[in-house]
Amino acid sequence: MALKSGELADRVLGGWTGRIAGNMLGKPVERGDHWTPERIDRYLRLTDALPLTDYLPPPPADAPAEGFELRPEWPQCVRGRIHGSCRDDDVDYSILGLHLLETRGFAFTTEQVGEHWLLRLPYLQTFTAERTAYRNLANGLKPPLTATYDNPYQEWIGALIRADVYGWASPGDPRRAASLARRDAVLSHTGNGVYGAMWAAALIAAAFTAPTPRTALEAGLERIPASSRLARTVRHAIALYESGVEWSDALAELAERTHGLGWIHTVPNAAVLAAGLLYGEGDFTATIALTVRGGLDTDSNGATAGSVAGVLCGAAAIPSQWSEPLEDRVRSAVFGFDGVRITELAERTLRLATLAG
């Protein structure tokens, strides 16, 4: 299905807006070893915010704070206090990837991804696998050693959160999106860490033309090894949804299936993300709310879920309580991009998508 230019522009803007809104929704409770789904829902009940249909509310002044401490950035990313987006690596990497495609083209190399990091991204704004790869680059190592040398985070979620721009720039072409994401991901990740990036990019590319979230999920699975733990886990999430299992029960079963991998590993987070997309059934608010309520790496999962849902529905269909507080403005640690307009990022991405054709 070919998209008309106006619809394509709306879908690309929907992806950017959805990613930023989903990231902001999940940011206050980003600590999966503490903010479990049960604790998140207790906080929402405490603040009279279930069902969740807006950004997280601030902590009530008269409520006991113990156990419900939000991240330090919470005053800038709770409802009623948002004036543009907070800075976050989940958005920084989308911006960095956009600039990479603009300057290096679709034939970029993994080595050029590394050069771009060193030129544009502050070291202290990198974490886990990315910080290790950055250090390895600075010490003169080349890919794939940058991903494997002294790196215990090779299958964590970092590469997945970098993948969206490759999907936005490849509308309806999951194969190309996955190929681009793979070239980026192998700088810092291996195995399921790389598959997560390929799957996410393909999923987002497929969302431009897919009729349902499930269709997009399955298109993403076609781009990674069927025997990988990531693919098997996502297929299990689809099976639970199709069999009529309630969202909370499905989440519990998926958590048991991925137990022991840790809250920043790609596989359990992909399970939460897949469940949010499936049970959200294409509704933007339901999708990001369920995904964030699923816990683990809440801001990363909320961002990717928002990206997929935003592409599926388009920016015009994203409810105003999510888009208006962003004030069309992004804070970023990427050199030269702090304060950039969301609409400008979308327009630049659209030019790439149109060029790639």
C-alpha cells in the first residue's frame, strides 16, 4: 500500500511525537528493579490516575513518599509541569541517527556510526553498552571489537532504542530498516541485542502500511532469526493475546519466561513492548499506558511503543494531552540539536524517506 505524501508526513510526525511522548510518560518510573508493574499501579491508584490516560501525575503532597520516589527529573515530565521534552538518550539516539543518515547516506558503515558518536555525543550521556563501545572507540578499537571487548551489556536494550529512525526513513520496507539498524547495532551489541534493533526498526517500517499492530509485529519477526530467544518470546506474547489471556496475566507469564535476564535486557523488554502493542490494539493512549505500566525500562519501552502507535495512527490522531505539552520542542545532548523543533525533525526524516523512495 503506497502512502500519499500528506499521509506519509503525518505518519512520520506521529512516530517522532509518539516516541517523545512515550519516553516522557515512562521517565519518572524508569527503574525496573524497583518500579514493578504492581508498584506503578499502586502509585496510579494513590494519585487517582487509573486508567492512565495522561502523563503521570506528580506525587501528592500529603501522601507517604516512601517506596514511591520518582526519578530526579520528574518535575519536568509529569502532567501539568511539562514545557517541552526532557533530555533523554532514547531521543538523543533518534536525532543522532537522523544526522548520520543526512551526512553519510543510507550506505553508512559501522565505523562511521562510531565516528559520529565521538563527534556529536558527550561520553557522560552514554550508558551500559554504549559507554563501553564509546570507551573502546576512544582507545582505538574498531568494530566488532568495540561491541565485544570488556562489554557485559551486549544483549541489553541500547541498540533497540537507537533503531526508530531507520524505520521512519524506510516506510513500508522492513528489510531495509532492519539492515540499517544492524549496521548501527553491531558497534555496541551482539546476539539478541542486535536482533532487538533489527526487529524494532522493521516493526516501525511495517507500521506505515500494516493494518494492525499484530501484522507489524509479525513483519518485524521476519527480519530476525526465528530460533532466537527474542523471536520466540515475541511469538509467545502474540499467542497469549490470540488465546484471549488478559493483559496482566500475559505480562506475568512473559515475566516468568524471561526471569533472570535483568530489567535492561532486550528480551524481557521486548515482551513488555509486544504486549503493550497487542493489547493496546492500535489506540495510542492505551498502547503507551499499558507498555509503561508493564514496568522494566519504562521510558525506553514507552518511547518505542509510542513510535509504533504514532506511525500507525498518524500525528493528527494523537490526543492533545500527549502532544501539546511537548510544545514542539526537544532537549538534546547531541551537539547542535538542543531545542530543535519536533516538526523540523519530522520534516528532515520525511526528506530522507522520500529520497530513499
